Amino acid sequence: MSIFSTLNTGTSALNAAQVAVATTSQNIANVDNAYYTRQRVTLSASDALNTKGVSIGTGVTVTSIVRIHDEFVFSKLRDSATDLSYDTYSKQVLEEVAKKFPDLDESGLSQNIANYFTAWGNLSTNATEGSQKIALVQLASTLTSNIQSSKESLRSLQDTLNSQLKTSIDEINSIGQRMADLNKQINMVEAEEGNHANDLRDQRDQLE
């Protein structure tokens, strides 16, 4: 084996080590980046040199730099995050609706309705009593006013939700376009054998 071949073998080892160190440094630098996926260098032996019937190794080659990524775990995590977001949003909406109908206190709409029908019952047993008629008119006015107020509050809440929905649709369309662009870039990078678009895939995962 010539000195030149020996030097080439050593050089390939140094190059591979340099790539491995750079990749490790990248992993360390992004340790606090929630959207970064750790990367790993894969190595393979270089093609052997056959001379005089003897196969001589020529060093090591960096095959690729791949992400340490479990798609099954990522899918489960993504689905759980989606469910949590949905439940959180639903809770917020229901809490807003509940504020419009504070039926657990004395000023709630249910109490207004109960008072209204009680007044009708009182009037039916004493139809000639003027105070009963006045009380019924007042309670009817209060009930009507509260129903109208509740309708307006719900309409306002619905308008707010519709506005939020439009904003969400716009954001989803924007994300969809960005993902389509990233997919094109990933396909271009990975069209060459051995190439892995690790950073682009991280960006796409972040959008999901």
C-alpha cells in the first residue's frame, strides 16, 4: 500500500470526523430549540482498492446526515396537540356563552322566566288585584329586555367567532401554501441520492 493511499485513507477519516463534530455541534447549539430534530452522521467504508489480488480499504465516506425522527411518535404528539387545542378553544367558547346566561345566580334568565310564570299564577288566583297585573307587566318587560340582551350578546359572540374563523381559514391557507413550497424544496434537495433535507423537514414539521 503506497504512502499516497495511506494519506488518502487518513484524510477520509479526518473529513468524516470533521462532519461528525460539526453535526454534534449543530445538535448542541439547538438543544433548546423545540422544533429541531437531532441529526446523526451515517458512515460507510469507501470502495476497496484491489491490487495484486488483495483488497485494501481506502477509508470511510460520509453517506448522509439523517434526522433521528420517529414518525409514529411525532404523529401521536401532533394529534394530541390538535385535540388539546380543540378542547381549549371549545372551553373558551362555552365559558363565553355561560357568561351570557348566569342562571346560577338570582339575576339569571331562568330566574326571570320563573318569576314571570309565578306572576301569571298569582294573577290567575287573584285576577282583580291591580298590583298583580302591574307586577306581571313589569316582569314581562324585564324578561323581554333580558331575552333581547341575551340575543344581542350571543349575536356579538357569533360575530366574533365568525371573524376568528375567517382569520383561522386565512392562516390555514397560508400554512398550506408554505407546506407546498417546502415539499417542493425537500423533493429538489432529496432528488440526489444520499441527500436529506433535514432543516426543511423540521420547518415542515413545525407547521404541522
